[in-house]
Amino acid sequence: MKLKELHIRNIASIERADIDFEKDLNDAITGDPASIFLISGDTGAGKSVILDSISMALYKKTPRIADVANASKNDYTDAEGEQIRVASIEQYTRLGISDKDESYSEVVFEGNDGRMYHARLTLGMKLGSKDKETGIRPIKHSKPTWEIRIDKGDWTKDSVEQTILDAIGLDFQQFGRMAMLAQGQFANFLTGDKKEREAILEQLTNTQHFTAYGEAINSLWKKAKTNQDRIQTIYDTEKPHTLSDEAVEQLTKEQQEGQKQLDIYDAKLKKFDEQLKLIEGILSKEKEQDQARQKVQELTIIISGDEYKNNKSLYSDWDATTNERHQLADLQRARRDEQTSKESLSQLQDKFNALSSDIIDRQAKTKAIEDAIQLNNEWIEKRKQHEDLFVKAREVEIKIGQYLEKVRKTDELAKGLKEEQGKTKSLLKAKSEAEENAKKAKDVVKAKENEIEELGNQRKALNPQAIDDQKSKKEAAKREIENIRKSYDDLETALKDANILREDIEKEKAQLSELKDASEKAEQVFLTKKTESEKADKLLTTMQMSIKDTLINLRHRLQEEQADTCPLCGQHIDYAHLNDDFNGVLTPLEDEQKRAAEAYQQATSQRDTARDSYKKFDGAHQIKAKNLKEADQKNDKAKEAIEAKAIAAGLNIQDPLIPQIEKLLGSLDEDITKLKAAQQEAEALQGKINALLEEKKPLDTLKSEAETAKTKAENAVNNNSETITRLDKEHKELTAECETIKSEISSQLSGYSDNWQTDIDNLLNKLKKDANEYNDHQKQLNDDSTKLESGTTLNNSLLQFSQSILTVCPEWKAEFDAKAYFCRDINREWADLLAEVTRLVSKIKDCKAVITSSTEGLTAYYQESGKTEKDLLMLIAQEPQVATARKFVVDTDSLLKSRNDAIVDAQKQIEVSLKALGLNERTELPDYQSVENEKNGTKALYDELFTNVVQIKGRLETHNNNIKRLKEIENDLAIAKQQFARWDKLNRIFGGTRFRTLVQTYILRPLLNNANIYLEQITDRYRLTCSEDNEQLSILVLDRYNKDQVRSVTVLSGGERFMISLALSLALSSLNRPDMNVNILFIDEGFGTLDEKSLDSVMQTLEKLQEIAGQTNRRVGIISHREELEERIPVKIQVVKKGEGRSMIEVTNA
């Protein structure tokens, strides 16, 4: 993005400000936007308010209120009694304004899409509700209004935040890192902990994606572990539920024997079904025969009646006169068409007369066009000699304009050449002076470098590296001891948790045993009730079959003996109640069977409930036991690791560790304190070397400035020489071009205006007028010629149409007067007329031929048949009854034939069925009911045996399903273990925040290399780096003056820390992302910790910022109150106090 303008009205202390960053803050010499500018003013004037105003317009928040702690619980009450939150944006409204005064901050910027945006946050005051006691309306803060306008569109409050984010590509935190280095935030990335550095890198590099990836991997790892544990529990629970091999063998044998007997019964049942089907078919066919014979008698009566005879006579006559009826219809149609065609032809003659008059009119108009063409040709011939000039009149006009422009440029080049030749002498003198100054500065710097080198050799004898190494070792040993102490405490907690879990498992064992006993008892009851139910079913089925057979035999015997009285009791036999008497014997058995089935169902439900309770409790118990085992193993490993670390640290594991750890930590603290004192002594010696280096910096600056001045002077002399040569060459070339163009124009105007240079304006006006007139006549001639050609062609075409029509109708020929015929297409009118006349004449001819042919044919029919035209017309009138009559006769004949055929077919089917039954005569056919009774007896035996086979099959299928299920669970468990192993490996490397940290370690090194580019511009002493395996994202500071020793950030001086932090901040703000470009970098304070020499180095770096990679065309705005910067930076935004808490803005360019 590019910041263009900032407009402030009554924000904080600033009453009014209008800053144009591209037009107001320019270099006084070049006029280009200044690469660096200063925002200065007294303390409290409102320098930082400028940055706050930019931030609030773009994000509705500022760095100062964004960092407020406990923002939601931190309020205060102002003088008007209004309660205001410390972190609210409303408090930026300038104190003392009225409800009429404006209060807003507006930023104008160019977005990454090239469009112009206006973002505005409006604050202000308003009158509150009237106080009931005083009657005064207190003044209160208005609710903020956030608006945006794109290009010249309307202001809108919709989606302001998202629109700005899309246009800039930065959120509030990212904008602060990229464009605003606010007070107190320079050292955050350098001195902050790992979390702060992670947060900053995540905002600027979008590594939050890798955080999401890491969390997703960790989540999938947890799911894989849960899935593995779940399947393992299912496997352990399902494994016991299968049959023994002996039980499977016995059940398989019983199933095979039962299936064989079922096949025998099935064959008998199929034979019974076939017999019943054949008997039923014979009875059905005999019934069909009786119905068909009755229908044949009815149809024979109909055929002998008058209705049948009359209908047959009608359609026979109709079929015999087909040709004659068609001839009569053709004769009537031809007479009608002939009359109609003659009437239409008479009407078309009137149209022919009108179109013929139109031809005479068109011939007269064509003659008038020929006369106009003759006159135009005579006018053009008189001006033919200037035709080429008139055609190219516009080209001549342009060429004259080019000639005048080149003459003007030739004069300007001559003037510029003379000015450059006058500068040469002064530039050569400045070059000589710059070379002399550069030589003197180089000699002074060399002398200072020799002095520094001598002091550096003296410092090497102190060997501070050994002190740093010893201190690092002691600190590492201390961290290791502290880690042992923490691990020991964690182990104690884990052991306590394991003991609690162990006690829970012991308590559950008794409850698990009770559930197991209950499950086994329920299984025994289930088997008992199942046996009782099966016995009751078998007894009832057997009794039912036995009683049915007995009842059937008894009924047959009594009927055969024709007995009405029972031989045992002497009572009358009622056959209707015989079944009820015998069925009453079954009632107790049916009740017993029902009771046994209900008891079996209840036992099944209780067995399933007890089994499920035991399985669930046993599964949970096994999981707890497994967790206890894993916890014990983990605690044992932790104990071994602690003891190993303790032994490595020199502790005696046979004695209590805590007292030994406390004693060892105290000893290490004393050693570290002594080493720090020695380190400070070595740094004091280094301070002397640093002082000499600081003395050298201004000398380096003078040397660099002298070299720069020398280079500029040499470049100025070279540029002057090159300019003189270039201008002289261009002047000669342009003079030659002017002569060439002048010659071409004179050639084209020869004979028309030989003295064209005397009055060019009049010449151009006259040429334009003559050319336009000539072109108009030429265009008119072309138009008339085209009209003449098309008119002649059309007239010839129309005459051909006329002759064709007269050939067909010669009686239409006559003399005609000229009269126009108005229509859209005259050709179409004549063509349609010719086609219609030709069609009608042909049709009349065809009608006469049909009338002659039909009349001859009908005359012969009337003479041969003795009938008249009236008789034929009466037959035609009966056409609607012909189809009905034909259908009646045909349907009657067809139905009679089908009934006779049905009688024969039914007899054949009866004979085939008797043969299939093995019978010769119909009288041998068995009784249908007797066969069906035998079938039902066999079906009852089949159903009983089938039930037993199905039960055996069900048990075997359940066993096979359990085996199959167990194998599936084994496969699932193997897959789950494989998946868990894969995710476990990924989780150890990338899970949680590890993926993001890994990526950020790769980002940190190039970031530090980029920071070193800026740091080298400020100081050659320090360099930033990091370790290869840098999980903590630590930043190391190398001291080049001390053999690249690593120095702690905490021992750096305030100025040194500021310079390193500034380099890091510049590197962070120049991260190479296309959507993270801001054309101005604001730096708020931080320069107060620098001495004059360090300040000079920092300023040189910022002044050359645009030349450093990643900062092309970037400007720097510094907020500071140091006087040195006031003198050094000519372009300023000055915040001037006006009194009463008000400030004003003044922009200075010199």
C-alpha cells in the first residue's frame, strides 16, 4: 500500500492537521519525496498522535490502547461524570470541544489493487439527556463511526474492516510490525521469550497454517490411539464367544440327517401339488366346455336373423363400388376448382395492369439520373489537375504541422547547448578540490586504524573466552540439576495416581466376580427354559397330528357303518361338534406350550442383560488394568532416567536426593557469581577498545563523504561532456529533417500555392475547402452511377416478368400510363404474380381433363349396372353405417369359430391331464379333498423337522459369524496398530506446535541474515546468528572484536541493544511478501539511548534505506525530540503547542 494523505480534526492534542505525504514532504533541492523525514515537537505536544491517527482510521484501534491490561475491567469517570473505559477509542476525542466541532481521523491510501481508498474514523461529542434536577444536558462522547470510500464512490459503513484488510493485506498487528515501530517495542523480538518470537513470526509469515497442521496431526494421533484401544477391548471381549469343535461336528451331523429327511418329504409334497394341479385343471376345462357349447347355440340363432343378413349386404355393395364413388367425387371437385380459378385469374389482371404502369414510371426516372451524371462529369473534368492534392489534403496539413514543431525544437536545442557549454569550467574546478579532500580523509582514518589495532593486541592477553565458557558450563549444570528436581516431583505425583488406580481395580474385582456368577446362572436358566419350550412344542405337535389322524379315521368308520348312535355311550352322534370335542383334549397342552414359550423368552432377555453387563464391566476393568500397567512401566522408566541423570550429575542415589540437590545448587550459585564478577572485569577492558572504535566512526564518515563528493564531481564533469555532445548531434539531425519536410511540402503544393510559407493559415483553410467540394462532387457522381446501374438492371428484369405473363395470357396486352406502384420489393411482386398466373392457368387445364375422364367412366358404369347417379349418392350417404355393419358380421363369425375351437382345445387338455395322472377314463379321477388331506399330513411332519434343522443351522451360522467377526476384529486391530504407529511417528516430529517451530527455525536464519545487512551499516562489531537445532528460536549475538564470542543480550548497553533491535525490526518490516508492502516506515522514539557517534551510524543507515535490499522506494518517518536530528533532517513535520492542550502541525522542507 501507499500512504497518500492524513487529515486530523480534534484528535487528542492535535486540533487540525492536513498532511500530504507525497507533495508536502519533498526534498528542497530535487523536489522528489524525501527519503527520510522527522516528526518533532516538545514532550506531550502529540508526536505519537500522528501514528495513532493513522492506526485508528485503518483499524479502529491504536498500539497504545491495544496493550492496555485488563481492558474490560479498567474504567474511569471524566469531569462530566461520564464513565469511560481506559482502552476505548472515544478517549482520543480532544478535550474541550463542543458537540458542533468535528473530530475524526482520515487516511487516504492506494491499495495493493491500485485503487484509491479513504478510511475515516469519526469521534466527537454529543448532548446527553436533560438532568431532571438541574435541567442541564451534559456533553458526552459520541459513538465512533467507521467509514470507507473507494475511488470517487460514496462513503459506506458496510464491511469496512474486511475491505481495508483486502486492500492492504495486513491486519492490525502485522501493520504495526511492518510500518510502525512504536515506543517500547524495538526490543520485543530480540529480548522476548519463545512465545513472543513465535507470535511475531506467525503474524508476519502466515505460519499459523503449520500450527493448524500440527494440531491436526496431534488430533489424528489421539484418534488413532483411541481407535486402537477400542478395537483391542472389543477383541478381548468377543474372543471367548465361539463353539468347540466337538459341538460343531455334532450339530453339523444332525443338520445333514435332518436335511436328507426334508428332501424326502419335499419330494412327496411336490408330487401331491402336481396331482392337485392336474385334477383342478381337468375340472376347470370341463366347466369351460359347458360354457362354450352354450355360446355356440346363441351365435347360430343370430346368424340366421335379418340384422346379420342386412349388414352383410350393405358392406358388400360398398366394397363393389369403390372406383365409381371415387370418380364421382373427383368430377364434383374438378367442377368447383375450375370455377374458382377463373375468378382468381380475372382479379390478377388488375394487378398486372398496375405493375405495367410502374415499369413506365421507372424508365422515366432512369433517364433523369443519366442527365445528372453528364453535368457532374463536366464539373470534375475542369479540376482534374489537382485531384492528387485534394485526396491527400489531410496528409499535407499534418506534414506542415510537423515542420513547424521541428523548427521550434531546433531553437530550443540551440539554447540548451549554449547553457551546458557555460558550465564546463566550474565543474572541472570542483572535481580537483574533491580529489584533494578525499586523499586527506583517507590518511586520517588509516592513522586511527593503526591505533585501534595496537589496543586490540593488548586485549587478547586477557582471554575472556575461558571465563564465558566456564560460566556457560556452570549455568548448564544448574539447569540440569533443576530439571532433575522437577522430574523427581513429577514422579512422586505419578506414583500417587497409580496407587489410587490400583486400589480402584482391587475393589472392582469382587464386583466383576459377582457379575460373572450372575451371567453363568442366567445362562443355565436360559438352557433349562429352552429345553422345556422345545419339549412343549414337540408334545403339542405330536398330539395335534395324532388327534387329527384319529378324528379322520373315526369319522370314516362311522360314516361307512351309517351309525347315528355312539356304540360306547348310546348318545346321538353330532358330526358338527366332533372336531370341538377332540380339540378340547389339546387345550392343556396348548396352555403349557404358551407358558413355556413365555418363560423361554423371559430367560433369553435376562441372559442377554446379564451377559452384556458382565462384558461392559469386564471391558472397562481391563482398560483400567492396562492403564495401570502402562503407568507402572512409565514410572519405572522415569525413575531409571532420574537415577541416571543423578549419577551423571555426581549424586549418590543410595542417599536422599533432595538434600544433595539443594546443596549442589547452592555451590553452583556461588561459582556463577564469581564468574560473573570476572566477566564484568573483562568487559571493562573491552569498553576502552569500544571508546577508540567510537572515535573512529566520525572519521569513517568524513572519509565516506569525501569519497562520495569526489565521485559526484567526476560524474558531473562526465555528464556535462556527454550532454554537450548529445545536444550538438540532436541539433544537426533536427535541422536536416526540417529541410527534408520543407522540400516535400513544396513539391506537393507546386502549381496550387508556390509561396505557401507566406500565409500558412489561409493556405490550409483554402485547401480544406477546395478538397471538401471536390470530394462531394466525386461522391455524388459515384452515387448516381450506382443508382443508374441498379435501375437499369431492375427495369430489364421487370420487363422479362411482363413478357412471361403475356405469353401465358396474350389477351392482357395493352398500352399503359406511367404510375408508381409502392411496395417493399417490386421484384417479389412480379415474381409472385407470374407464379400465381401460371399456377391458375395450369390448374384450369387440369380440371378440364379430370371432368372429361370422370364423365366417361361414370357413363359406362350407369349403362352396365342399370343404376343412376342418385343411387350412387344414396350409397355414399350411408358411409357412417358401413364400418358398424362390417364389424358386426366379422365379430359374430369370429366368436363362433373361437367357441368351437375352445371346445376342442379343452377336450385335448383333459386327455393330456388324465394321461399325466396315469388314468384311462374320467371315472377313475380321485377325489380332490382326499389328496389334499394326505398332503397336509405330510406338510405337518415337514414343518416340524424343518424347525429343528433351522435352529441347528442358526447355531452354526452364529458360530461362523462369531469366527468371522473375530477375524475381522483381528484385521481391524492390525490396521489400527499400523495407523497408530504411523501417526505416533509423525506426532513426535510434527505434532502440536512442533511443526510451526520447525518451520520458523528455517525462517529465522534468513531473517537474521537480512538483519545483519542493516546491522553492518550501523556497526561492524556485532553479528546475529542462531544455532542449527534451534527449537527455542534463540538469537545469538556474536562479538567480532572478541573472536566472535557469543554475548548475552542482557549485558549489552542500551544503545547497543537499540541498534541491534532496530536492525531486527527493519528486517521484520521488509519481509518479502507481495501483499505486505507499506511505502513509509515510522519509528517512534528509541534514539535517546544513543550517543552522538552511534546516532550518526543509525541515521546513515536509515538515510540509505532505499538502497538496501527489500526496502526499495521506502521512506522513513522518525518521531524524536533530539536536537541533533532537528539539525540533520531538513524535512520535518513539527507538532507545535498552542496552549490549553492544543497543538498544530507545521511542515518544513528546508
